[in-house]
Amino acid sequence: QAPIKATCEDTSCKTGFPEDVHSAVVSRSVHGGQPLLNVRFRSCDGNKKIHFGSSEPEDFRVGEDGVVYAERSFQLSAEPTEFVVSAQDKETQQEWQMRVKLTPEPAFTGASEKDQRKIEEIIFPWQQYKHSSPLKRQKRDWVIPPINLPENSKGPFPQELVRIRSDRDKSRSLRYSVTGPGADQPPTGIFIINPISGQLSVTKPLDREQIASFHLRAHAVDVNGNQVENPIDIVINVIDMNDNRPEFLHQVWNGTVPEGSKPGTYVMTVTAIDADDPNAQNGMLRYRILSQAPSSPSPNMFTINNETGDIITVAAGLDREKVQQYTLIIQATDMEGNPTYGLSNTATAVIAVTDVNDNPPEFTAMTFYGEVPENRVDVIVANLTVTDKDQPHTPAWNAMYRMTGGDPTGRFTILTDPNSNDGLVTVVKPIDFETNRMFVLTVAAENQVPLAKGIQHPPQSTATVSITVIDVNESPYFVPNPKLVRQEEGLLAGSMLTTFTAQDPDRYMQQTSLRYSKLSDPANWLKIDPINGQITTTAVLDRESIYVQNNIYNATFLASDNGIPPMSGTGTLQIYLLDINDNAPQVHPKEATTCETVQPNAINITAVDPDIDPNAGPFAFELPDTPANIKRNWTIVRISGDHAQLSLRIRFLEAGIYDVPIVITDSGNPHASSTSLLKVKVCQCDLNGDCTDVDRIVGAGLGTGAIIAILLCIIILLILVLMFVVWMKRRDKERQAKQLLIDPEDDVRDNILKYDEEGGGEEDQDYDLSQLQQPDTVEPDAIKPVGIRRLDERPIHAEPQYPVRSAALHPGDIGDFINEGLKAADNDPTAPPYDSLLVFDYEGSGSTAGSLSSLNSSSSGGEQDYDYLNDWGPRFKKLADMYGGGDD
């Protein structure tokens, strides 16, 4: 290619665009934000503020620096694209325009390697120097078209792209360099430039999917680093190649469609993406359905929009009860679906046919039967079964039951079993066999949601339910219950009170009459005749009894039949007792305290009467005539209907306790009166009227309960002390017994057994048996309690020193050892005399043991083997040491 040079020359400065029409060659595929060209605007004074605009703002945008950018991505047609670029002075509003013509670059036609390797030459434009007074010639600004470089180029590398040079390299030595992403910025090293020749090269294959374009700036400086030309912009566009297959966003797509849908119903959308340029054929995808399974009722039940991927129905006949799911294989192909040059990929679309209510429930029988005992509730009497072809456990399958006739009183209801969808006919109100022996119900079943439109079936199914009521033995019942009887109290025992009978509701059962009995009678006042239910009294009725509440006495009676099984019912008899004047009033309180003098000495008393009006107050209070000193010493004044005041009549009454009789009469007809004794304690009082004498102190002493409690505490304490003393004595005895015990493991002899006297005479009866015990097993006297000693214990005196045999005694020393022991025994004053006569008791004859005279130790001692003594335990250890050991 020939070098690109500016050939237009101006002799004077003129503000505006340097040309009226500007032509540029760009790639056919334009991306949004891609810089396309650079327009130059000349401002003579250099101070104008210029705003650039475009006649096609939706497609092109002009920056403040004059660079034209694409606003969106689009494909250039074969014909040139034209638009107008305007420049407006922001102060004077003066406007200039220039027409821009964009021509798409020609397609790659496989030119010869020689033509391909022709390198385009870019020359820096001339510039005007403002510091020089005369105007120098300046070349018109040149817009460098983008450099298009295919991706995935096979080289060889580095591959030359373009040569950059300046006209000034003829007069001086220049150095060229490029900057920007891909050169000296990440990713670095993709583009390099020869600093001498200005040759720009690419060092490796490019990938458009990573970086679609590179924006570099070329610089020219002298050997001293001084800039000699303004930097120029170089745009390198990476041309897309079809090197990426379409990829579905999901390998398996799931969608649903209702059964019975009409053709044209939208189902779902599948989407695939292609990393290649979406505005070029490499990234333009087309969809199609490869297969459908199952192929019933038609092999083409669905179709797909080849551009959008929308799947819709194209045939009728979707029935979930026949086919519940379809599986489609979807293929996406780039190059606009070209099967020869396009790359393809597949995915699976699973379409589930959802259920609609196109099948109503149908009863499995026209008539259902059931039975229920009378008076039973919450009992399931019949199961209604239906069939429904819709999907189980959905509103289109769930059945709802209702009764349309045969139950005007609402004694039944129908519940739905959520698992089986059966209707459960349940009794909710008691049924009386004597009133209704059979029910014939009409029931209907329908779904929770209405049937889909266009279904020819009826929306519900009907059936009849025949229910038989079973007669059972029912409980008798009293009429009325409770029964109220009004009766005056004081009715004598044996009097007939009333008749309380019950009725049996079982009119169709053969059974005898009812029997009556008493169930509850708290005061035991009544009895009932078991045949006719007549109630008579067994005691006097008393309204003031603790069993009477609010003047009413309650008794409960039982009526029983002889049915199978026997049944019984209860009834309550309420006796309202009318009051009679059968109780005389009494004084309250029974004890009072007053002072010896007249002031203050008033005692307030109250009359109490268990009866009620009109047999109670107001009461009359008076003192009796006898004894005479009562009225002489005391006086009583009524202060209200129930209260009176007792006071001293005389000025002084000696301290003490006085019984004052008071006659109280009620207002009944006839009147009832009684004489009550008021125990009055007369004492010395202080100015406040409080008792101060000893009697008051005594009276305020401990009560009987407190004294009894103290005595019990003392007795318990004495018992505890006694138990402690007994326990201490018992512990001392146990301690003494332990001191007499000897460990049998430590004693080489058998235990001493006491027989009858076998001593050597009267002079030898007091010898000490402690010689037979080992010295180590006897406790020292120092640790024994004083005054406690065994009868056979050795007396306290110096003990003879018996020789102690060493552990390794030589056999030749045995004689010396025996002689020393003999001397010590002779000098022991506690040892019995060995020359005394020993008398033994006769122990009988017939012993199985042989005569002791047969033992001859002297003749066979040397031939015996005594090693077996070591196996006999610690008791024979001494003998084993003396005679064992073989020849030694």
C-alpha cells in the first residue's frame, strides 16, 4: 500500500473543518463504544470552546477531542454509511459542519502472501509552531483508520502490522515508541515497535473473546528524548473467527404445560450463548428440536422459535393421564444455523404435563350400608369410596362430600380421609332407636376445584347411604331431676317424705320393673323403697345440720334395670328445710373481764341463735331473780337487737371469778329462751382499764398444749441420753473383746481349748497360760485399760530372756540352743513345776488312733525328709527351718 500523506496546503489560517467530506474505511462489524475515526477542527486563535455533535446520535457520538465512537453495535451494509458531524462555538453559537462517509472494509479474499505482507506506512502530520512569527506550512490532520487483525493467527511471529514514520527523520535521527494496553501496559508485550524503523508488530495470536480491540499511541522523539511530533492514536481491532461453540445456560431445562392446552400455548424458553461476536454470523444462533420422547399422540407436539428459543405447543391432545412428561433434545447452531459451517451443541428440555380437573370423582357403588348403636356419637358408620383419574393429593383429586337429603336434623357429617380420599360418614348427634330406626342419606362428591372448561362429564357423583340404628339397653332416668321437696325441719323418723321414681326409655325390650337404691345420703336421714321409690325418713331432719347448705339437703338415688348389660341412672332429691324455733339463743363470748370498780366496768355480750328469721332476734336480755346477789351486784342493758351490756351495779366488787347467769329470749312463736353462764373475771385495773394483778399474769401463763409439748421434749431428750450411754458401754465391750482375739495366722499353735481340770494339783491351779502365746501377739500392758485383765494373763514382772534363734542357725548349734532354753525355763518363776503329778480325766475307749508308744523319733530321725513341712503353712515354719534343708 502507498503511504498515507496529506496533500492539501493552506497559506492562511481559517477556522473550521479542513474538508467538507471525510471518508474512512472501518470493519464491517461495529461494536458499541468502538472508536471509528478522528475528525480535525482548526481553531485559529486556539481559545474557542467547541462542542461536537452528530446527526445520527443514536448510532454515533463525537467526543470533545474529535474522536467518533459507535453508540451501539451493528453491521455496516455494503453501501457507504453517511452522517454529518457538526462543531459549534459555545460563546458565539457559530456552527460548522462536515459530512462523514464510512465504507466497510472489503472481505478477506486470500491475496498472495506478498500482497498481504505489504506494510502500511503512517506519517506524522505537520504542525504549526505558534512561537514563530511567520506561518509555516502545515499538513492537514490525518485520521488513521483502524487496523484489523484476525484472531487466532498462526504467524509467523512477530508479525509486522504497520510502519510509523515522520518526515523529520530526513533531517535528524528519531526514535519511535508505542504506549497503551498491549504495549507497555497489561497485557504487556503483545505489540512491539522498532525504535529506529518504526515497524509495529504483534508477537502472538490474539483472542477476540478476551480483548476485542487495542488502543495504542505512537510517539516520535529525538535522540535527546524531545518530542518532535504529536502522538497519534492507533486502533487495532481483533477480527472475530468462529472458534466457539454455543453453550446452553443449563444442560437440562424443566418446564410445565397444563394438560389439554390448545396449540400455540407457551411452554418455556431455552437459551444458549456464543462467545463469538453476537453481531456477526459467528455468534448468531438458531434453535431446533432434534427429537421428542414419547412420540404419542403426535411426534411433533412442540415447536421452538429458532431465534428466541421459545417452545410452544403445535398439536392438541396433551393428556396427563396418558403421558405425564415429554423429553425434547434441543440443538443450537451458530452461523445462523448453517449446518455446514456452523458449530452446534445440544441440551435437554423436560416438559411435565400438569394436571387439570378433567375427571370428576365417581362413587364405586350406588348404595353404601352402615349401622350404628343408638346414643353413640363420633362413630364412623360407613366408608364412601370414590375413584378419580386426576393426580392424587391435588385439588383436582381431593374429594369433598356433602349430604343432599335424608338428614334434616343434622345428625351425620361426612369427613374426607386425606390419604385414601374416602368419605367417612360420622354420627355427631345421639340417635334414639325408639324414634328413628333407619336413615337413608343422599350424598354427593365433587372436587375441591371445579372441572376444567369443555369437560363433558357431570361435575359431581351421587350415591345413597343406608344406615341402620341398633337398639341398646339405655339407662333409666328420673323425672324430674333434680326433684325439689319443701319440708319443715323436725320431721320425725319413719315419716313418708315423697316418692321419687324413674322411667325406662327402652320400650321395645322385654325387662322387669326398675329397682331403686340409695347412692348418697350424707346425714343418713332417708331410705327408699326398692320397688315403688317411696322415700321415708330414718332420723329427724335438722335444718341446722352441717350437711345442709343454704337450707337445702341433697340426696342421690339410683334406678337400675335388668337388661343386658344392666344399666342404671341417678337422680338427685333436694329437700328445702323450713326453719322452726327449735334452738334457744346463747350468750357469746362465754368469758369476760372487768374491773373491781364501777368505772370502767362495762362488758359487751352478743346473743347467737342457729335459727333464722323470724325465729331469731331481736333478743331480750335479763338477769334471773335467783340467786339474789346477781341482780344486787350486776345490771344488764340491751343496746341493740343482738347485743347487750353487762356492768357492776355496786361501786366495788372484790377481785375474783364470778359466774353470772343471763336469760336470753328470741322472737320466735312460741318464744325460746335459755340461761347462759357468763364467766366474769374481776381484777384490779390501771388507769387504762387493763388488769394489773397476779391473776392476769397467771391467766396469761402457758397453756396446756405448751406444757405438754415441753414435757414431750424433755422425755425425748432423756431417751436420747440413755441410748447414747448404752451405745458407749457396748462399744467398750467390743473393744475389750477385740483385745482378746489373736490372729490365727500369727499363732503357730492351735487355739487353747479349756477342758475340765487337768492340772498337777491344788498348788498348780493358778499358773499363767500366757506362756503358750507368742510374745508378739500379746498387747502391751500400757495400752490396756486400768483394771481390765484376763484371768489367765501373765502377772506383771520381769520376764526371763529366752534365747532367740537366728534365721540361719547352723545345725551344730541346736544342742546349745536347747540347753539355753532349758536354763531360762528353770529360772522362770511363773512356770509350773514339771515334776508335779498331772491328773487327766478319762476320755473313753475305742479310739481309732494307735498307741503313742509306737512313735520312735530317735530311730528314724536321720532318714526322714522334712522338706514337706514348708508346704504346711506358717505354723510349721519353725520345724521346717530346724529339720529341713537336706544334708546341711
